[in-house]
Amino acid sequence: MELVYTGKTKNVYALENGNYLLKFKDDCTGKDGVFDPGENSIGLTIDGVGDVNLRMSIYFFEKINAAGIKTHYVKANLEDTTMEVLPAKVFGHGLEVICRHKAVGSFFRRYGEYIEEGADLPAYVETTFKNDEKGDPLVTKDGLIDLGIMTAQQYEDIKDMTQKITQIVADDLKEKGLVLYDIKFEYGYDAEGKVMLIDEIASGNMRVYKDGKYIDPMTLSELFFA
């Protein structure tokens, strides 16, 4: 295996069969030793977090693949905390796609004069560039198309896939008495330009509440697999 990328929470290796291997780490984003999925730098290490993130990713990727939605997931090995994935190109220098069921977080900070905090949203989809220095700026559909980052069809595919995947996750959490407020995804595309879900689906990428109280990612993982 050849190490091709060292990430904050995962390392990426090239495999001889043309696929890639993601090695999940126990490093977490945060600040001053406190876990925070919104931070852009590594703040602490939590034993076992790589394992639980991989377990949740396997669970949802298999479910999403079974629903006929294209992802990069091939298989995983829990013993060495790795996941084999299909090759995919990212949009631009990396794009994050957020689906919101509730008006909280940065959405409410931006638009609070028009909506109450915690109000329902109809699977609202927004896109941001992955750029730590610029604070992950928002970008519109027209911006993505005009900048040559994706086609109009790719955008519509991403929006449709995002809303369907979010509903799969939300329904699963609801069965456990949990409410999904919002969730973050990443997408890439194959050699033919077809969109696929990439990266991971872990507790640190979603905002979940139980009985009106926020559930931190590590507690969420424990509840999910209880």
C-alpha cells in the first residue's frame, strides 16, 4: 500500500486493485482538549473513536447501497479499522453538503430574523467549500456551475441523494428515540462523472437531540449501538 494522503481523522492508501483504503484514526477535531466536530484542527485523541466511526459508516453505507444510491463503499475490516472504497474525484478542492431538518447552528445565526430557533425545515440543502482559512464559505448552485465545479445535473443529483440519505438516517435514529436536526456529507464523482457519496457517515457529522437535549457524538455512538 502507498500512503497518498494524511488527513485529520483518516489516512488514505492506494491499493493495487485501483481502489483506496481509508484508515480510521482516534484523532478528533476540537479545541483545548474538548471534542467539537465543527473545528478545523485536531484537538484530542479518544480511544476507540475510529472504530465506532467506522462501525456507523459501515452500517449506513450498506443501507444506502441497498437503497440503490451510489456510494464509494466497497467493504471494511473492523480488526484494522479500515474501509476499502472506490476511486472518486472531489468537487473543486472539497465540498461539504449539509441537509437541515431544523433551524439551528450556523443556519439560525444567519437567518434568525426570519425563523425561530429549532423550527422545522423541509430537508433544506446547502453547500460549502472546504476551506479552513475562509471558514468553509457557502456557495450556491449557480456559483458551483459558473465556477466550473459541477454541472447542473450533478448538483440536482447531489441534492436528491442528500435528501434521500438524510431521511434514511433520520428514520433509523427515530426508531431509537433520537431526532436528527442536521447532517453533513461529502460527495465525489467517478470517471463517467456520476455522483457518489464519499468519506464517512459518523456521529461527528450529525446534530442529534433526544427529549429536546443535544447528544454529543460519543454519547450518540453509544446510544446507537446499545
